[in-house]
Amino acid sequence: MKISTLIDTNVLIDVWGPAGPLTKWSGSAIASCRRDGALVVNTIVWSELAPLIATETALRKAADMLEIDREFLPWDAAFLAGVTHSRYRRAGGVRERTLPDFFIGAHAIVAGHRLLTRDASRYRSYFPNIDIISPETHP
């Protein structure tokens, strides 16, 4: 059975940005998830990558090289993100943890994607049923 994977921005920054301690892990994780099925990014991830790559044409080429599909955020994921973010804020969550993370997590849940991220605890706190690939879960 093929499994689709939504890629969080931080993993693509590891691969396309300056080399860092998780560059190798992120590259290997992307390749492994690709073998399992489709790789996906949404408009939120796309916008967060914009400052990293000089032009949208270059970003499209980079995504095409990794065979990454682009998906729009489903309406029900947007609703879930808003409700979950509100719950987070009412529980005393700080503003540094902004709505984009909630859009990404909600999209993965609603669309049935796994989530490839370096920040497993960030997502697991508010999306406990999400299937996460991270350095902690897949060293």
C-alpha cells in the first residue's frame, strides 16, 4: 500500500539550505518516504520556502527534482487548524507558535498523509493521532 507524506518546511530547509547537523537525516528521510509513496507540500510550506530559493521557477524545479506534489489546503483542514490553534492559545500557548504549524498538522490529518518533520513534539501535542516521521521516531 502506498503512503503519502506531507513534508514540513524544516526538512526541506535542511536539504535545500546550508548544510547542518540534520541535512543527511532529512535527505535520507525524504528518499525513504518517496519509496513509500507520494511526497506532498501545501501552500503554507511553499510560502515558508519562498525566502530560501531565489525564484518560484527555481523552487518548482527543486520540488520537481524530488517529485514533490503540491496540494491546496483543504477547507476542513483550515477549520481544524483554527480550532486547534485557538485551543492552544487558550491553554496559554505563546505567539511564537503560529498558525502555519497548525495548518500543516491539520492538513496531514484531514488528507491522511504522514508528516515528515524535525519537530515531532510540536505536532504531536495538538494532533496526537498524526503519523510522524522524525529523527526521534526514525533515527
